[in-house]
Amino acid sequence: MSCDSLRKRLEARLEPVESWSPERKARRSDYDLNPELERPERSLRPAAVLIPIIMHADGPMVLMTRRSDSLASHTGQIAFPGGRLDPGETAGQAALREAFEEVALDPAVVELIGLGDPYETGTGFLVTPVVGWLTAPPLVKPSPDEVAEVFEAPWDFLMDPANHRRDYYDPESGPRRWFWAMPYRERYIWGVTAGILRDLFHRLYGDEAAPLAAAAEDAA
């Protein structure tokens, strides 16, 4: 997809950044593929992630991170820059702040153009995906306490349902847990990150891609 047509599609199908409210409810979750799991009654902790789409001559790319192996949770997982909202912050403000703290991404080079659907994680967070637009590759530097690696993945790869698959793991107790995965080269994109990307695919491409998406699900 060309950068111009992608920009227009994002602006038309995402919610405006200014529409964010702490009252927004989850539309997607880790429970979507696991309906047999009991969904606890709880207050979700607000969080946001930045999905930076970077323009390149050969097509748009998405900036992603691999979390540090020294973190207390989710070590080594592929993620977007992001984290909890500080008191008084909007999702857009938190996404930019976290991206600066994690990879030194200058907020001045990021244009926020829309919000994805709020996503409930199994760990009790309500994550708002914030899509950012960058006209050129940025200078970044990972914070060693949080990020082991920064890399880019092609937008067209991430939005191709042929690359979306359902994987699972068997916990020591309880039923099998299913999740979305999008393996890219030697990196394994899965869990919340893949779930957010999968939802973004549906929001942007909708019915026109339904036959392809259904075929990918049948093959998963």
C-alpha cells in the first residue's frame, strides 16, 4: 500500500486522538480466543502504546521493540513502546512519553493520527493503541533497563492475514490458552501485540479483506 493511501485510510477509519476518554470500554481482549476462561470483575488499569508507522521509499514500516530480559514480567517479548498512564495524562500523551523513555523517540517527529480499539489484557490493563505517523526514520536509542532491541517490521507484512496465525500454550493448570501470533523472520510477535495488530487489520480493511481473513483463520 502506498503511503498516501495508507494515510487516508488511517484518518478515515481510526478514532480521532482527541476523542480519547478514560471511560472508553474494551472492544478486544485476551479472552476473545479463550471464551471458556472466566473473565474477572475488576477495575482495569489504563495504559497506552504507540504504533509508530514510518515512511520509507519502499513502503511503510512499523517500529517495535524487544523487551529487556531483566524486566520482572514479559521479558524478551515483542512490544510497542508504551505503559501505564500517569495521573491526568491522555492516551496520546502517555504513548509519546513512554516512547521517549523507552527508545528516545522524539515526540516532535511523531504526528498522532488516530486511536485503535481499547484492548483488555489478561493481566488487567486496558490498553489504548495510538497510531503515530513519521515521515522519515527516526533516531532512537533503547533504554537498556527496558528495551533490548529496536527494529522495524513491514506494515504490509503485519496487515497480511496470511501472516496471522493462532498459536497456543498449555499452562500447568487450567485449559489451553490461545493467542494470535505473527512470526517475522527470527522474531516472534504474539499475545497482546499481535492481538492489537489483528484488530487494527480488521478496523482498517474490514469487509473487503474478510475472505482472506477467513481463509487464514481456517488454515491457522
